[in-house]
Amino acid sequence: MSKVIKKFLEWLINSSKDPSKLALTLRGGISFLVLLGVNAAFLQGLDSNIVNIVVSLGYIASAGFSIVGFVRKIVITFQQG
């Protein structure tokens, strides 16, 4: 693996605030994927508006976390030079 790709993956995976933690961008993305699986599993067995509302709110929250994490990561990267 080239050094550029390795450095990019480290930048993407590691938190910009605390490099020993997982990035907020990925945490939001992972929760989105989990909700996507939960949504498919629950909606096949249930026809409930409440499930739809809860899953939709989860989608919005996880997307918000991902966006905030990505913007914060870019800002901190450019501030560090």
C-alpha cells in the first residue's frame, strides 16, 4: 500500500480530536448502516409508523454526526497546516 493511501486512511479513520479514537465521520456512517439493516429487518415484520419515525430520526442523527465529523476533520487538518 502506498504511503499516500495509508496516510489518507489513517486521516479518515482516526479522530481529529483524539487519534486513539474512531473518527466521528465513521461512527456516524456505521450507525447509518446499522439503522439501514434494522430498518429492513423490522419493516418486513412490522408495518408501524413508529418504527419508520424512529429509524428516520436515526438516519438524520447519523447523517448529522457524519457531516459534523467530516467538516471538523477538514477544518482541523487545514488549521494544522
